[in-house]
Amino acid sequence: MPQNKNRITVLCINDGCIYQSMLDAAKQYGISQSAISRQINSKRKTANGYYFVTVPHNITKHDIKLLQKEYIK
């Protein structure tokens, strides 16, 4: 499936799940897309207790583990 240039791939640090857009992640966790955007852009510490980061679509499991160690201490 081709990547939509307007979509930003995001990773939920809490559980390691990757989403093709902030909207997809927001639907999964029952939170607003703007909450995720504010958290990613450092305007909030978390998005309703969840940590999100933008990632390349080809991120590895090893990279995910490193990000989880960095965020969740």
C-alpha cells in the first residue's frame, strides 16, 4: 500500500504499535487527534497518558525498544 504524503506514521511508545496516521491512533485509543499532535509537538507531556512519536514507516523492532527505554523510565 503506498504511503500518503500527508499522513505521518506514528508509534505509540506505551505498547509499540505503529499507526499510519495520527487519526488512526486517535481512533484506537479513544483520544483526539489534536491531543496526539500536541504531545508530539512537545506542547503536552502525554496524550491522555500515552506517548507518541513520529517514525519512518520502516522502523525496526530494535528501534522501537530503544524509543520505549528512552520515554518510559
